[in-house]
Amino acid sequence: MKNNTAEPPGTMIEMIKVSKLYPPDVVALKDVSISVAVGEMFFIIGMSGAGKTTLLKLISSMEPPTNGLIEISGNPIHQLKGYKLARLRQKIGVAYQDFKLLADRTTAENIAISMEVSYKKPSIIRRRVKDLLAQLNLTDKHNTITGELSRGEQQRVTLARAIANSPTMILVDEPTGNLDATTTEKVMQLLTKCNKSGATIVIATHDDSIYRHTPHRIMELRAGRTYSIVGGNGT
Amino acid sequence: MSFWVTVIRQVGRNLRQTWGSQLMTLLTVSLSVLIFAFFYLIYTNMLSLGDKLGDDLTLIVYLEEEPGPELQQQLIKKITTFDEVEDIRFVSSAMAYERFAGQLGQNEDVLDDMPKDFLPPSIEVIPFKNLRSLNQVKLFSAYLAKLPGTLKVQYGQEWVERFYYFTKLLSIVVLLSGTLLILTTIFMVAYTIRLTILGRQAELELLKLVGATNNYIRIPFLLEGLLQGILGSSIGIAALYTLFHWIRIRFSGPGLLNLFEFSFFPPVVTITIIGVSILLCTLGSYSTMHKFLRI
Ligand SMILES: Nc1ncnc2c1ncn2[C@@H]1O[C@H](COP(=O)(O)OP(=O)(O)OP(=O)(O)O)[C@@H](O)[C@H]1O
Ligand SMILES: [Mg+2]
């Protein structure tokens, strides 16, 4: 990755002392503070149950934090409502760990949803869907009901839906859990491509093959707390 | 452009998914429109019939003796103190005899043995239109009966009263069926849309997550209500019109129904009924959405 920009890029994600408690007494996150720049690729790692998914849920405003402040490109996301919140969410693509695919719709329909909500032209949607499916080795699944796909395939469909609308921020939860090395490589290539064209990317994973040699920053969570942030070039 | 393409596709999806209950709702809406419009049609026709019959409403005051010109003036004064009337005509015994003879035509000779003044003299009072509600007519006739020298007052009490109660009853039926229409349309539409919403909870959740606006989610449901309203009321009205025509053809020619011209709603009323139904259905879908769909 090259960081040739003259002025320092703006901040995409700003979290200050964020905690998340699930009743009655599960501390999923405790005093986590991070700042992710626009255009950065950022890894969140940690053992199962460390709080990675919870962190992504907070960033995408699926859940409110119990404490602390979260700003997405300057907007306090948990105070947004209605139209503004919807518009912001259109700019955030999320590949959920549990996929959240509509099992009775085809692959193409599932991917199209994220573009339909911002009223993209049907012809543009069709082209984009074909393009993404080709890049993820899923061309022959275009009209398959997603309920009939393998988990690895479903995972890629979820990713395709997350990036289809060209969001400015992409959150990916465990993108390669069910994939072989070659397909993992393909997925990472696609994400890198999105990152090169300007998208901020946050990847939660415990697959060390995808972050072992990365030049990007890696945050490790342990039991809901920031254990370490390593890598990057010091921005 | 792509906005409407997307919305219409959503609506199509909804309809496909819950077509069974959609059909039920449509049927219910049409049926309640039909029932309401049916009674309302009878009611309006009854009213215009009443108007027509009322045109001939005359109170006849039979007198003991032929009133002289002076007494006539006095009587006119007394009558008009109760209320203004359209016309007051004095009919002497002789005139009554002549009229009766005229009505008998060829059988006039049966009167040969009768004295020329066997019919009592009378006053024909034609009240103004606004006086023609039953209550007023009753009061008026009671008043006239108390005039000096009055034998009795006649105005076809029987049918006026019956007619009056009949239209009263009809107006209640119209009100009831109108209420039925309002309730069924609002609740049935609200219910089917709730069914759709519950059946697609997962999808609606996801839509919100990927950034669907309230409008994106709601407009298809509103449109669905609108569609139910348009189709339901049109079918209801069309069914009534067909029924109306069928009856007209069946009972054309000399017969009871030919006594008066039975007519269908003017276009304005038809459009109003359809418009109100559409409004009600949209209201039904709106109320559900307000409860179940919110970001
Ligand atoms: N909705 C919830 N209610 C209660 N506790 C929850 C809820 N969601 C998560 N937790 C708890 O919060 C903690 C963090 O969960 P989280 O899903 O963030 O972990 P994770 O790092 O994503 O794990 P994995 O790698 O297995 O996906 C866990 O102990 C989990 O049990
Ligand atoms: Mg997780």
C-alpha cells in the first residue's frame, strides 16, 4: 500500500472508550478506543468471544454502545435516525459472520438488495452483479437459491452484497472461515482492490494466513479489551 | 425511474407472497363496497321518489259549509299564519261534483240521482317543499283540523307515514353498512399487510441494515393498500352496476318498478365512493406500518 497523499486523510472511524455490556453481566467490549483513517485497511483479531463481531456491530450501528463515543466520518452514528441513518448505512457495506442472506432468493437477488435500496438502475445492478460473481468464482450460481449454496459460497455472496454498492467503508466479519487457500486469496484480492479504490476496510478474523504478512495495522482484542495494536506505518 | 421499478417489483413480490390473503381482502373490500353502495343506491332513489311523490302532496280540508268570500279571506289568513304555503285553492261543492263527474267519464250517469251538492266543499292546501317532512305535515294537518267549520283533513297519511319510516330505516341501514365498509376495509387491509410484514421480518430487518430508507420500505405497502382500494371499490361498484342493469332489464315493461325511474349514481357519487375506499385502504396500510415498520 502506498500512502502518497499530501495531506493526512480524514478519520473514518473514531471510537473513544467504547464499552458494550450485554445483560445481565457479559462484558463484550471494555474501553476500546481506535481511530481508523479514511482509506485504511484495518484488522481486528482475537480469540473466539473476544468481541470482534460486537465491535463491528457497534461500528455499523446494529447495536448501540453502552458507553463511549463512536463517530463515522464525523457523525455520531448512534444519534442518527431515519433518513440520515439510512443514507449512512448505504455507505457502509457489511459482510456478516452469520451471512444474513435471504435463503429463498437467488444469489443475484441477494447481491442486488444493497444496490436497490439506493435506487440504482436495474441495468447497472445486473452488470455489477455479474462482474462480482465472476470475481468470486460464482458465475454459475447466478440463479441459485442461496439456501442451496455451500457455506463457503454463501460467505462469498455475503461479501459480494457488502461491496456491491461501492460503499466508502466495508466491514467484513470472518470473510475466509470456510474457504480454501485459493479462494481465500481471491477474496483478499477483491478486498484489496476495493481498498485501492478508496474504501476503508475493517476485517475481523482469526485466520492468520490473511494478516500474517500484511503491512496494515492489526488490533488484537482479548476479553473485550484492546490487547495490542501493531503494524502500519505510524499514521 | 429506477425508484418506481424497484417499488413496483417490491409490490409484485408482496402480492405473490401473500396472494391468498390478498385475494380475501380484495373480496372483502369489494363486498363491503357492494353492500354499502347497494343500500345507498336504494336510499337515494327512495329520496328522489319521495321528492316526486311529495310534489303531489296536497292537504285537503273538508268544510261543513260553503265559505263566503269574507270567510275565505279569513281562512287564508289563518292558514298562512301557520306557515307560508305554495297555493290555497277553494273547491266548492259544485266544482267537486264536476270534477268527480269528469273522473267518471262515461259512467257519469250514476250521478244522475245525486244532488249537485252531495260532496262537501273543501280547501286544497299545497305546502311548500320544506314543509313536507312527515312531522311538519302532521302538525300542519292538526292545525288545519282545528280551523272553524272543518270536517276533516286528508293527505294520504298512510303512505306518507310508511314512506317516511321506510326511508328512516334505510338511512340507518346505509349508516350501518357504511360503518361496516370503513371497518372492514381498514382492518382487513391492515391485517393482510401485517401478515406480509410478519412473513418477511428477516428481509425487512436486512433492508434496514443495508440502508433502506423508511420510504423505501413503506411505499410498497402503501401502494398495496392503494391497489386494494382501487380494485376492491371498482369491482364492488361494477358488480352493483351489473346487478342494477340486470334488474332493469328483467323488470322493464309495465310493472311496479316502472312506476318511477330507478337510476344509478351520477359519476360524482361513484368517484367519491371509489375515492373514499382508496383512502380507507391506504389509511389501513398506513396505520399498520406505523406500528410495525420504523427505523
Ligand atoms: N446478543 C448477545 N447477548 C449476550 N451476549 C452476547 C451477545 N452477543 C455477543 N455476546 C457475548 O459477547 C462476547 C463477544 O462476542 P463476539 O460475538 O463479539 O465475539 P467474537 O470475537 O466475534 O467471536 P467469534 O470469533 O467466535 O466470532 C461473547 O462472550 C458473547 O457470548
Ligand atoms: Mg464473531
